[in-house]
Amino acid sequence: MFKGFKDFILRGNVIELAIAVVIGSAFTALVGAFTNNIINPVIAAAGGVNADGLGFRIWPDNEATFVNLGAVLTALVTFLITAAVVYFIFVAPMNKINSMVKDRLSTEEPEEEPLPADTALLAEIRDLLKDAAAARNTNPDLDNDPIR
């Protein structure tokens, strides 16, 4: 049981996953600071002076009924920034490296082109004549055979 766990841990996937989680956490903090300090003020400014941001209240007297569209827009911007950075910094280069390694490791032999039909037929006739000549050399009685 412990050997399987050890193999799983040392396979490398877990280590890569741990690194990805640490980098993702640090990057999330960076994107969160960017959206909270740059994007949110711009969105709040678009909402007007008397509003809490870009949104509206379902019941004007109740603070709990505020539908905050700015927060949704901020989350969308955060997601898009995170996804773009992860794709262009991690995924695209890894895909390129994996394809280069795969191409390098694959040692495909070039496929032989099939012979044209007339060449294949001539080769077959040659082989039959060769076999007939070899049979005549080993059995002289075949020279008197009217079929051959």
C-alpha cells in the first residue's frame, strides 16, 4: 500500500500539481489586487455618485437587495486575466515542448510506396519463371512435360 503511494508521489505529477497550486495562489493575489485597486474604482465611477458601484437596488430602502453587477464584472475580468496568463505562460509553451519531444521521439520509418500494378505483375511473372527454372534444374523429367 505504501509502495503504491510512494510511486504516486514520486511520479512527478503531484509535484507539478503542487507547484501549480502555489503559483496559482500567488497569481490570484496579484490579479485580485489589480482588479480591486484598478478595475473596481473604474466600475464604481461608471455607477454614478449615489450608487455603491455598478448595480441597482431591488428595494430602494433595503441595502441587502443591492444587485452588484460591478462585482460580477470584476470576477469576469479576473477570470479572463488569469486564464489568459495561464494559457500563454504555461499551457501554450508546454504544448509546444510536448509536441517537439513527441516529434523527436517518434522514429517513424517512411512508408514504402506501393508498386504500380504493371511493375507488380512483372515482378510476379519474374518470380514464377525463376521458380519454374529452379524446378526444371532439380527435376529433369519436367522438360518432357507438355504442360510446362
